[in-house]
Amino acid sequence: MTACHIVDLGLIGYAEAWSLQKRVVAARKAKAIHDVLLLCEHPHVITLGRNGKREHLLASVNVLRQKGVQFQETDRGGDITYHGPGQIVAYPILDLGAIRRDVVWYVRMLEETMIRASAAFGILARREAGKTGIWVQTPGADGEKLAAIGVRISRWVTSHGFAYNVSTDLRHFDLIVPCGMAERKATSLEKLLERDVDSSEVVSHLTKHFGEVFGLVMRHTSRNELFEKLETAEHAVAIPA
């Protein structure tokens, strides 16, 4: 089984995390580093995918500034979404060429990871046909979105990933049309359970099930160790930093 490094970046700006992803992707394409799962939280930011519509941003630049929310266009798939504190964001950088060359399967396995992690808390999450992410049936609603997915795959190496709402302030989703679906609302694990949830417990379940569904041996690696591995890889194979 292939090793996968779990790296917890903590709270990190979106642009900084995106820059780091690019470095890891380049090293993975060069086969100079193992698979990596980056985990983090972001300060308030709204991101627009390459298939997104700018009109799905409902707030003006002034409103975003007042609320301390950044806006970032990005190269992932999908439409528009919000990231912020209380949300676990995962960026898997995997060589699918060594696992399975199937984009749809990859997205379904990200969903499976989160469905299994939700089940550990007694939450029955599900897929919805024609949509990505995971959904939970709630009273009087068509179902609310617990987690979103937006990925990029280049030469079968993945980047970007999923965002799982644990204790997210859901009012920030009112600034956008989440994933382009005006009629559907976002939810969080704490809202569903009606209690506080330790995010580290959620991370533990997510990483466990991620390793299971992708057949990877998950190994915790510090941020500093990752940077050392990247510097070694970049020097050894002349990867642009």
C-alpha cells in the first residue's frame, strides 16, 4: 500500500494554501514525494471555480470588506462556495495514475469518505444524483448540504478537494448562491447534532476513512517536515518553486 502524508496546516490564508498545493502537485508529478493530504481552515473567503458564475456572488465588494471576507477566483472545478473558521478543508494531492484513472470515481470516493465520517456521529449523509458533495435530509426541507467538493486533476495528479462544515457560521453562505443552487441551504455537523463537536475528532474520522477508500497508509507529517521534503524534491529534480 502507498503512503500518504497527512499535514495539518491549521488556519491558513487561501492564497498561501493554494501556492503550497502547486508546489506539492509539481513534486508529485515528478514522483519526488508521496501522496499528501493537506488539512486546514481558512479565514473568511469566497472562492469561484472555473465553471462558476460571477452573478452567484450576492454581496458587493463593500459588503465583503465590511464583513472581512475575501474573494478569490481559482482553477478548481465547480461554482462558488464559502470557506471559513469551523470548516475542515481537505486538499488531497494524489497520483490517480497509481490508484485509478477515473475522475468520477475519485469524486464519489471523496463523498464516500465524508459519508462514512458523518456516520461515525450518527448522521446519515447521502449523495444526490447530478450533484457533488454530501447532503442530509432535514425536516421541512429538500435536504441541506453538509460538505462541498471542487477538484482539479492535471496529468492524473489531484488538487483542491472538499470542505466539510463542522461549526461553520452558516450565515456567510447568504453572501452567495452556494454551488449555484439558490433553493438549497448549507448545514453543519454541530447544527445537525445540536451540540459542540471537537474538530479534531472529525479530522480523525475523515483521515481514517480517506485511507480506507483510497487504499493508502496514512502517516502524520508536520508542516516543517513537508517543507523539508519539498525543498529536497525541488533541488533534486529541479522543480520550479
